[in-house]
Amino acid sequence: MSEIACPTDCPRLGPGTPTWAAPVGQVRKIAPTGGADEVDETRRNVLKLLAIAGVIGAAGGGLAGGALQYLQPPSVGLKSYPTTQLIDVSGVPLTVERMNREYSVNTSTVYTFNYPLVDEPNFLLNLAGNSQGITKVPYGIGDNEDGSGLIVAYSAICQHLGCVAPAIKYYPPGLCPGKTFTTAQGVLDFFIHCSCHGSTYNAADQAHIFTGPTVLPLPTVILKVIDGTIWATGMSPSSPPVKGHIDTLQGDTGVGSSSQLTNLGQGITSCTFPT
């Protein structure tokens, strides 16, 4: 995917932080003053190609088809979900033991890994130590053998307008004093929240929606333990496509056989939630 500047209604992330993704094949030129001077380069280039194709078609007939094939950007993506090993920030394979020793429900640093495509970041969270007694989160891993656990992964791209981590991030207990959500699992004081427009997600249950304006949950990554190490193997069947992608498998190149965690720091904190 190409990159454009952060939308004006989202907080700026500062130097060196991720830019905001635009749909594949879309190229836009924004005048310094904005407003009426904005030019849609994609439309201009399409019109140019149509004009060229028309001239070639009139002169050479069969050559027009060759020119028109360039109007549609080539499809980039994968045919199926890869089995991808997660690598810790230190460069070694990430193990369940290491996750339980170094990460917990109170970890406020934003850790992400890309999967299944290189432009699709995901949170990696360990909810161990939560005060609600939660031990089984769907599609999580840990000591359970039933496909549940406390080590979970969710898309780090907000499903509202596509704000990416660390503008959207995990909020550990106490980061927003007094802010809780009542669920079937109990009263939760930890969650995923987007500072752009206030969307909030349940980190303990497939990132279901606590507050809008989002109308879709965050996609859930299916994790698996192989010889004690952590692997990503797909997305849950109920997950919507990652925001900005028609299909989670389409829109960029695949990550391959491994994906390393990135430390994004503390991220942006906003304790202002929609009413």
C-alpha cells in the first residue's frame, strides 16, 4: 500500500512514526494549501491512458488492448494464510515461556508484528495477571488445549477509519482511572482504544466493540504453539477484512515464514471516550 499524510482529524504521531495507508494503486497529489487545489492524479493518469489507447486503437487496432491492461493495477497478495513464526524484539523466536516472563496484562508498551501481509500490523498481548480471573480467550494460546488462552493477537488498524498503532493501542488496567466496561466476563478495566475517534474494543473477547464509531471488531489472529514457540496461522473465521483491504490476503506482499515484533513505545493515550 502507498502512504499519505495522517488525516487532519487524527492526532499527529510525530517524526519517525507510521504514516497512514492509502488503498493500493491510488496516487493522490495534495496541494500545500489543500481545499480546492487538490488534484486526483489517479483520475488524470487514467484519462491520459484512455486517450493514448484511443489513438493507438485508431492507428493499430490490436495494440489498444496492450495499453489498456495497465489501467488495472496488478493484484498483490497471497492465496492462503502462511504459518509464520513470531520473533521477539531481541531477534530470537518468541516462546510462551518468554511471553509469560516478560509480558503481562499490565504491559503498556505497544508491541506489534506484521501478518499476513507486510502492511498489516497486529497487537500481541498477554492478558495473564488480570484481576477478573479470565483464563480462556478465544484463539489465544497458553496452557489450555482447547484453542483458548491469554496470549492473543488482534489487528492494530482501527476498523473505523484505519488509524494505526500507536494511535490505536492497548490500555492496561489503571491507565484511564475509573474507566471500566461490564461484560459477561466481569467488569474489565483493560481494553484496546483508538485515540483518533474513540472506538474501543474488548481485548478479552475477539476485540468486540465497546464503543463506536466503529461498527466492526478488530480481526483476530489465530495463534499456535509449535515446540514451545509462537506462530501465527491465520485469521478467525468470524473476522472481517483488515481495514483498508477488500480481503485480508490482498493488498501487499506476504510476511513469509517469520515476523519480528516491533516496539512502538507507549503510544498516544486519550481517556476521552464517547458517551
